[in-house]
Amino acid sequence: MKINIASNEVVHFIGIGGIGMSGLAQIMKNMGFTIQGSDLSRNKNTERLIHAGIKVYFGHHHKNLKKATMVVISSAVKKNNKELVVAKNKKLPIFKRGDMLANIVTLKKNIVITGSHGKTTTTSLVANILVEAGLDPTVINGGVINSLGNTAQLGKGEWAVIESDESDGSFLKLPITYSIVTNVDKEHLDFYGKFENLKKSFCTFIEKTPSLGKSLVCIDNNNLKSLLPKCKTRNYLTYGFNKKSNYQIQNVRKKKNYSIFDLKIKIPLNKTITIRNVALNLIGDHNITNATASIAIALNLGIKINKIKKALKKFLGIQRRFTKVFSVKKREFYDDYAHHPTEIKAVISSARQVYSNRKIICIFQPHRYSRVRFLKNEFASSFKTSDVVVLCPVYAAGEKKIYNFNQDNFSRLISKKSKTQVINIKNQQDLKIYLKKNLLEDEMVICMGAGSISNWIREIGNELK
């Protein structure tokens, strides 16, 4: 669907405080469009938008659309949203975020990153390499890139680096030059219904990559590995620890704050080469894999290896990806966006690999009742290498309680499957009391979830410090 936007349009974003919506809003503002939006409450994203000169209304009200001539909505906006109802009554053009994004990046050469996990980190790594190489890319990401201080930037170069959203199928709308598929996992089944439907969508995504580009696919993920033979195109290269990968990770050395590895490159009709001693300013096998995808893309773009190495060594990370938020008496508190069993296991495993003797306490806030319902047993088995799990109530994210969820039963299931101690808490105040009474020295506390847990721990930290 082609969208024509005149200079006199006022584009209103419903739910502008979302990570994806805020990034697109800022890009469009920087392109010269008049942007405004609304959200239910303030957060870091809305503060960045206000600082950038974008009008943000708090609370949804028909008056907010007084000057609007066009509306953008995310998949999280409900059909009965007050502003959406008003926009329909006024017969304003209404576009989903994915449609608007696809049109905005039409004139760019696009590197599109997707996958059930790791896409935000991978997008950030690719963006950092392109910036280091002087290509001045446009970037639209699902997390704040510390080196940019933002989720998005409008570059003057010909390339755009985009984290795509598979949750509602909108990733299939983006124009692609190069693409990365990090993995496929049981996620967003509330939209897809069946896992097979999700896998078919990823196959379609890979097939969309044109012959002048390439799709980089991780074959460490068994779901992706089994999917590739079903794809109609063979226009892809593979990466990972797997020995059959075109970009094979070797000789990994894990340090407390960084990783070093070699990369063996085996491309058909080309000489096999090995890039040695790649230093990455992140820990964990999953991040080494994400970095490998970014190296593969950069090499395909013709970026010199010394520029790639420099960018990876300088990488400052992404907010809410194993981010250290504060320390108190040798007790370290980390914040992570992990809200899926695979992500939880990866974060704990990464910490355990380099901090083998430390006591690890995981504070877990489940995100959405539907996700817990679909993946209850997988969640319960995710904490096997942690010492204690502090279980918070489910963060509904606007979702109704669609089944008979019982937190006590869920905590018992985690204790049984992961063979670890589980503590139930009811709210932020409970969490503060627990931390004040029970922490010893030299413990690592990792807070996990996509909801309010990040704000909780920062506010508690102000009292603990």
C-alpha cells in the first residue's frame, strides 16, 4: 500500500511511547513531517520524543486528534481505543506501523533483521559497524543503542538498518536488500495460532531477499535449520557454531566483560579464510552468534575487517540487555529484557559461564498471560542454573486474564522443573522488603521481563544505595 504524505499533514501516533512507534515517529520528525502522538503514561521513550520537539499527549482523548490528518497505530492498539474510534468516525487515513515503516524506507537499501530473539542486539551491532565505516546509516531499532543514545537515527547514507517485527506479520511488508534471521522459536502464537504458521512466515521472509542481496541465517537454531530446505530460494548464507556454517565460530575465549573468537569463512567458489581474534564487548554464546551475523553482513557490503573489528571492540551495548544498573556492597544488580524461556536461559547461562561461583538471584516478571499459557512448562525449566527465583505477578500488557492463572501453582512448577528455590512476591513493595532482608554480599541479581520490572528495580535501587 503506497502512502503519500504531504508537508501539511499532521501524523498522529496512537501509542507513541512504544519502542517501535517512538523510533518511527522520531525518524519521520527528522525527515520533516509534523508528528504528534499519545500514550497512557510517561516513559523514557516519551521523554526522548518530547526532548526532540514532538508533542506527546498523555491519556487517550478525542481532543488529541483535533489537528491530525493521518493516524499510525501499533498492533497493541485495541479496536475500541477512543482515539482510533474517533479517527474512523472522522474518516482519517489509518495505517499500521509496519505499513508506514515500509513506505518510509522504500528509497533506502535495507538491511532487515528479524528473529524470535537477538534481533535488537544484532541490529545494533550492524548499525555500529556501518557507522564506524562512515556509511551514516538510517537506524530503526527495538532498543536504545548506547552509542547513539536513541532507538533511531536518520542518516544521510544510502543504507537503512531495521529491526523488523514478526509479532503481527508486518516484517513481510518491508523492502529488503540484505536480511538476517537469528532464530525461530515458539512466540506470538496468540497471533499465528500454530507454530507452523510462524515458521511459514519466516520462510516467506527469507524468500523475499532479492538476488542482488543475501539472507544470513543462523543454523544453530534447529527450527531454522529444518526450515531452509522448504524455502523456494537458495539465496542465503549460514552462520553459527555449526561446522556446516558458511561463517563458522571457532576458538571462543570468554572473559568477564568481553569475548574473543575466530571466524572461519567458507563461501562456495571462494577461498576459505579465517579471521582471528575478534574481540566483542559482550558476553555469552548468543551474543557471539549475533556478532557473527553482523560481521557477515558487513563483509558482504565490502567493509574492511579492521573497521569491523574496531566497531565490535568499541560496542557499548543496548539498554536493558544485561545492563548493570547499580551495585551495593559487592551485590550487583542487572536489568534484562528477557521475557521468553530461550532468552532467560541464555542470560543466566552467559552469567554463569563467567561468574561460575557467584550466587545468582533471578527476579522474573512474566509478560502476558497468553505467553505464560503457551510456554508454561518451558518457563518452568528455564532457571536450572540460577540459585533463587523471585517470581513477580504477570505483567498483562493490556491483555485480559484469559485463563485461570495461579501464581502459587506457577512458582511450584518452576521449583519442580528447575530444582531451585522460588520466592513469590505480590508487588514492588514486597520485592523491596525481600531485597532488604535477604541479600548477602557478592550476589548477582538479574531482573528479567518486558514490563515494569525495569522501573521497579531502579526505584528500589535508589533506596538500597
